[in-house]
Amino acid sequence: MRYQVPQFTDVEDKIIGPFTVRQFLYLVGGAGMSFIVYDFLPIYLSIILILVIAPLSLALAFYKVNNKPFIDFLESAFLYYTKQNLYIWKKQPKSPVSKASDASNKAQVLVPKLSNSKLKELSWSLDINENLNPLTGEDGKNTR
């Protein structure tokens, strides 16, 4: 049996016209709050509050910050400004490195040295896909 695997699970369905349910609720909430402010407060005060509520509801419905909804940005900003922040800076002095430990570190690192001719042989064998042993220079074929 074949089953269809759901795709695009991170995309919300557009249910109410061209809006998702969340966008529709933000817009209706902003319009409702604007109407209540207009109805109960004097006109000069209500205009100021409506000029704050309307862009906020539009931003909540449509604006995205770094491909995340605006409500996530507001939540992060609110938590950043309300929680207690503790910043600690403590400079730790670096201890000077002695020359004896420097020499022992250099002695521990073993780098195989290749002569010019060995290096040319190795590059040639890699170019023509031969099976050459890089340390001995002999081919990997069994000659017995």
C-alpha cells in the first residue's frame, strides 16, 4: 500500500480568504481594540492609541524578522529586557611558554621527509594511478 507523506508541514493553511487563522485573529483583534478605543475614549486620545494598535496588529499578522514571526521577536525582546542579566568579565593572564617546552613540542612532531625524486615519483604514480608505496618507492604488486 502507498501512503501520502505530508509535505510542507511548516506552512500554515490559508483558511479565511488569503489569511491564515493566526493572521485573521491578529487583524480582527487589532480592529476590535481600535474600535473599543475609539468608542470609549475622547477622539484625540483614541487617534494616538489607534496609531499604535493598527501597525502593531499589522506587524503581528504579516511582518517577519529573520523568517520568524514578529511575535517571537517581541517575546525575545520582552524576556531580554525583563530578566536579570549578569555580565562577568575576568581577564586571565596567560602564562609565558618556556623554550624547553617549545623544543619538546617540536621534538614530538615527526614529519616524514621526502626527497625531490621521491616526491616526483609519488606525484607521477598518482597521476597514472600506479600502486606505489610512498615510503619504499616500490610498487604494490607481488613479484613472487
